[in-house]
Amino acid sequence: MITKCARCGICCNKGGPAFHIEDKPILEKGVIPLKFLFTMRKGEPVNDNLQDRMIAADSDIIKIKSQKKSTACIFFDGTENRCRIYQNRPLECRVLKCWDIRGIKEIYSKDRLSRKDLLSGVEGLWDLVETHHRFCSYDKIRDLSDGINGGDRKSIEQINGIIGYDTHIRGLVTEKGGMEPEITEFLFGRPLLKTIGILGIKIKEQ
Ligand code: SF4
């Protein structure tokens, strides 16, 4: 029976952690740059790892990105089976014990860190993030889904407008605002073109 971490790397290979309020100082200190994070926005269909089922996120869920071509956390060094930010690893990583999940269950959906906690003091940028979230709300998209799949012209025009805006704003902050493209998945969540299919909406890119 396992009673301590054997550094097998299985948990880190499954993906990065979500952030909680307690992790805010790590991000404020810049130990983990924002470009390594992504946001699953309120209302977005997400997999609840504890219940192992899809649910709509009830708040922002900010997570560490995975490596390209693998689900492993971007900070996992697979050659040496070690965490590159071990001294500053987030709360979920510190609490997770694969042999006893009571600790992670206790904190899993509590006090999640939101973009507002990190950005509300950044004049201009926070307004942009809020406007995007309102205009591209997942609840709004859900309401349109039956119409879209049924071929309703007005619903299709609306979803085209929403996806167009979601794409446009990412280009705007990188081309005009000089931000790194990688940071847009933190600021505006995962692109709708990637997530909309999870809602059962079929789209064709042109
Ligand atoms: S932050 Fe470190 S401990 Fe946490 S999942 Fe990533 S590699 Fe593993």
C-alpha cells in the first residue's frame, strides 16, 4: 500500500492544477507567468475530475497549461520525473496525495481564483475581459444552440458574430496591444472555435 509520494509522475502527467485564492501570491510574484495559464470561463463545459462527469463551470477555473502533444503539466520534467516549480507549486499539487484523496476533495471546488482577483486593478484590460465575457457568454451560446443546429438564420448570424468577436479580440490585444499570443487563453479563455463543439454545436470554419 502506498503511503507516500513515489514520484511516479502519474498525477503531473494527467495535467496541471487549478488555482485557488491561496495561490494568488505565486502569480503576483511572477513565479508562474500568465502565458502558462488558461481559463475555463463560467458556464463552460468542463470535466469535474472528482465526479468524472461534464458540468458547467460555476466560476472561472484558471489552470496551468499542458505540454504540446501531451496532457502533462507544462512544468513537469518527464526525464527526471520532477516539478520545475516544486518550491512554488500550487495548493492542489501540495495537497494531492494519490493514496488518500480526502485533502484534495476538501479544497477542490472551494475558493477558486478568478481573473477578477488578478486583473480588476488593471485599468482598461479588465473592462475588455468583462466585455468579452458578457458578449461571448456560454449561457448565451447554449440558448442559441437549438436554433443553430436547426438551421435558424438569426441564431447562426448571432453565433457567427460571437465567434468573430472572440477571434478579433485575441488579435487586437496581440497586434495592437503588443501582448504575447500565449496570454490570450488566460485573458479570454480557450478560443470558442475550440470549445463550441463540446456544447453540441456543429460549425464549419470558412
Ligand atoms: S505544478 Fe509541478 S507538481 Fe503541480 S502538476 Fe505541474 S509539475 Fe506536477
